[in-house]
Amino acid sequence: MKKILVIDDDKNLAETLGRALRSSFHVTVATDGESGVQAALAHQPHLVLCDINMEGLNGYGTLAKLRAHPVTRTTPCILMTAEASPKGMRRGMQLGADDYLPKPFEMDELHAAVNVRLARHDRTQDEAEEKFRDLQQTFANAIPNQLLGPINDLAAQTELMSKGRRHFEPEDIISMSHDAHRSAVRVRQQIENCLLLAGLLVADDSSPASPWRQRTRVHVLDVVQPTVVQKAKEWGRGNDLKLSLAYCQTQFNERALRKIVEEILDNALKYSPPGTPIEIRVFPEATQNTIEISDRGAGISPECIARLGAFMRGKQNLKMSNGCGVGLAIAKALTELNDGQLCLHARKGGGTTVRVTMPVLAQVQPK
């Protein structure tokens, strides 16, 4: 049986509401805000009915305390008031109220409001659990593909150094140590990416606290140029870069923009042969700024593009293969988190172009 907490300093009304609801729910009654908060923490109700105009801690203060505690942060709360006003409703919604019930109300209205909120909360919980199961399945598929390669390389390199250390010249040991270090870094990056993608997919989109949502005025060229040069250097492919970078600014999270470029370019470097060009273009348009990264690899399949889109809509697990993996999913999630768009295109004759568009600001001329 679902549990309801009624908080109202009018004892008669509180008991009346309790009696009306006890036919369908297990009801606890509190007659002031402070005891209501304590009752919520102790009983963990499925829903709270709280009056606004109470002596001492009023309904807004009670709601604020409930939302501040992890146990009751997501508990549905319906505020009751005889003096409903747009200003008061906005304040309640900002604090996290789920609904308003203006007094006086009929008991069938009370039951209807309670049932609607409980049903909506149940649906939200079911969706969250389904998303969590999808994430589990996604990473169960992703982790072997993403990690086994560099882990096997690392094991082979360290085994070779251990067994043949007496027969190697110092420069050979240095070279193999460098390769082992690079494999270890790849493993660490893949684990960090899996954790990041999980956090991005389950995060509350309305939360301003996420470091990936904090936007500033960003000079796109100052982010893109050093990022692509460093990434190409890591792969030993600095000469393959073909840069065409114009000056433009956007309102974006700088850390997110750097990560987006890193993941797209890493994918292009991984799935295109050394010696083939990788083109990076940055240019302003009338309503947006654009970054394009193109390679001459095997190309991304239409099925992969469709899978990535379905995965980001929560409709399908992401299969990590043929260049369609965690990195591109992270880039797409971060782009959309900052009101941009990421699109993938198969190039004629082979290769892939990834296009990122961002909000436009006034163009900046070079100094």
C-alpha cells in the first residue's frame, strides 16, 4: 500500500484528509512543518500533501528542506493553499513542487490529484530503471570491445619486457615502455569515457550544477587548434592534418567543446590509414558556427548512424563497432547539452564527416 504524508497545522483538516485517504493509502499526519520533515525522513512516503500557510516553518520552507535531503529529494509533493496566486505557484515550482491543490477542494479532487502524481512518479521511476538497465547492457557490450585491445597490447608488451629484458638494448626497453604506457593511457581513457557517458545519460537535464553545462563565451579557434594538434601528435600523424580555421565565438562549455573535438578526431585517427588527410574546418555561418572533421577511412555505415541516434533517444543499446562507439556518443551528448547539433555523414568514395554546429555569436577578427 502506498504511503501518504499529510502536513497541515489545522489539526481538524489534517485528520479529515487522513480519513479520506486511508481507504486507499497508508496515511501519516503531521501538524507542523518541522515534524512533517521528520515524519517524511522516518516513514519515506510515496507522496507528501503539505499546506503552505502554516505557523513556524511554512509549506515553502518544508518543501525546501525535503528537497535538500537525499531521502526525500524526489518524493512527489502537492502544495495546498487557500490563497493560490501565480507568484506563489512559481515559487513552489522553483522549489520543486509537483502540483497545487487550491482550497477548498472536494475529496474526489484530492484523490484524483494524488493518483495522478503517484502514477506519474511511478512512470518516471520505471523509465529511470529501464534507462539504467539499458546502460548496463550498453557497457556490458562496450567494455570488452573498448578495453580488450589495449589491455592485450599492454599484457604482451610487459610480458616481452619481463622475459627478454637481458637481451634488449636500452633504447628497445625505452621504446617498449613507451608503447606500454600508451596502452595503459588508452585503457584509462576508455574507462573514464564509459563513466562519463553513464553520467551524461542519467543526469537531470534541468540541473545547473553539472560542470558540462556551465557555458561561457568561447573563442572556437583557441580551443580547436591546440586540441587537434596535440591529438594528432599523440598518433604520430601531425602531417596528416589539413586545417582551415576561421575566427568565431560561441556560447558553450569550453571543457565540453575540447572533449567533443578530442573524441571526434580520435575516432577519425583510429579508423583512417596513416598518410591519408584529415580535414578540420571551423567557419561561421549566418545562424550558427560549424566544426567539420573529415577523414578518408572505411566510412561509417548508415546503420551505425541510425544506431547512434536511437541510442541517444534511449531507444536502443549502442553496439561498439566500426567507429560507432562511446567516443561519438559522448561527443553527441555534450553537443546537445550545449544546444548544439552533431551529425555524421558518409563521404562519397569513403570516409566520414562529422559536423558540429553551435550557437553563433559575433565574429571576432584576428588581432
